[in-house]
Amino acid sequence: MDLGLVGKVALVAGGSSGLGLAVAKELAAEGAHVAIGARDRGRLAAAERAISVLARGQVTATSVDITDQAAARRWVDEVAARFGAMHILAVSGGSPPAGAASQFSMAEYQEALDGTFLPAVNLALTALPHLRAAGWGRILFVASETAVISIPSFALSGAARAGLTRFAQALAAEVGRDGITVNVLAPGATRTEMVERAAARLAEDGDIEAPLRALGGHSAVGRIGRPDEFAAVAAFLASERASYVTGGVHLLDGGSSVVGQQVTQYTAASKDTYI
């Protein structure tokens, strides 16, 4: 299937690891020019090499803290100037810590919004003039299943993702006639480096597969997701073929929501959250 991505310019925030890296690889393999940004220079360099192996277009990497609004705006404008256009914005990144609604302070709620919600809004608003100038655009927000499902033990994630979802849907209604679509991807547990690290803390005799099986065992397909599966959906939503798909919140949880959510020993014990 030709996705119509050859020559398109894609900016991927949080593209040095995890789901962001998977999306960057997929877009590059489809022929898009890809610019990734993240804070860690070492991870960025490794990610740039990994993407370049697959790329049919150009690949660039920039060390940027997207919570610094001015720095994030400069990065977007510099990428658009370098390539002469921008067509795709994909925003991935970290997640707030797990915990119940009442256990967090106001400062921690503010931190969740400052780290998850506001950077995505800032990037979208900065990219929007470039997408409008191109007459074609795709905005993808990587959220989590908490954008769709209430999970009490992930209160901060749910609050921040709900805000991002409503922003995305309002923006989709505003820019649809400009040839721009806006979609939210809501993944459940996916086998990223962060999830593997959390599993390793619970593993017996170094076997991380047991906690990973426990985490994925309650999904309809009986396992957690793979980053390449997530990236395939993201690439389709970023493509010409998905021109009629906008304002959606796309749940990629292997059917966990239809089976029924369960908080496993793994998620309860981990201080990191996969969502």
C-alpha cells in the first residue's frame, strides 16, 4: 500500500526512544524526511543511526527540551526552514507517575500538565502555520489508554490525557478544511524500553518475560503490544490514505478494554507507568 509519504517532512518529538522512535522509523521507511527531538544526546545519536538505516529520505536529530516552550518553537521553525516545509507532527514523550487521585499535591498536578499536556499544545500551535502553508498536514498525539478508559491508579495520566484529547478534537474541527487531520493514539501496555526496565525490577532470576506475560495476559490477544504494531497505525494516520480520519481517539490495547482492566502486580509495584 502506497501511503503517499515520500518527500513529506515529519517532526517527531520524543523520537529517541520508545513509541516515538518506532513512529520515526516507520515514517522514515515510508520515505518521509524525519526530524527527531529529545533531551538525551546519547539516545538521540543512537536513534538517528537506527532510523538512518531504514530511511529513504533525510534524517536529523536535535537535542531539545520540549517543556521549554521557546526552545520547542525554535526547533519546529528551524526544521520547517531546513526542509522548506512541514507536513507531519507527531508528539510522544514521558508519562506522569502512577497513583490515586488524592495522593498527589497541586504541584504534582501542575507538573503533569506542564510535562505532558502543554508541550503538545505548544508544538501543535507552532507547527500549525507550517502545515497550513503546505496545504496538507497530519498531527498525531501519542497519549495512552487513559485518554479513553478511567484507570483510578493512573489519575495524573488520565487528567492530562483527557485535556489533550479535548484539545485535539477541538483543533481537528477547526483545521479540517485546511487539509489537516488531528488524531490521538491511545496505546495500552507496549513493549518499550521503559516497560522492559520496569519488568526487570520484578523479574525472578533475570527473566523479564514472566512479568511481561502477566501484564499482557488480560488482553484479548493474550500479550502486550509491540512498538512496530503501534507505529504501523501511526504511519497510516499520518498518510494520504487516512485523509478522512480526524478527531479520533484510537485505542491500541489488544482488546484489554473489552476484557476488563486489571491492575497487575507489575503495574502496582512499578514507580514508572507505561501510560
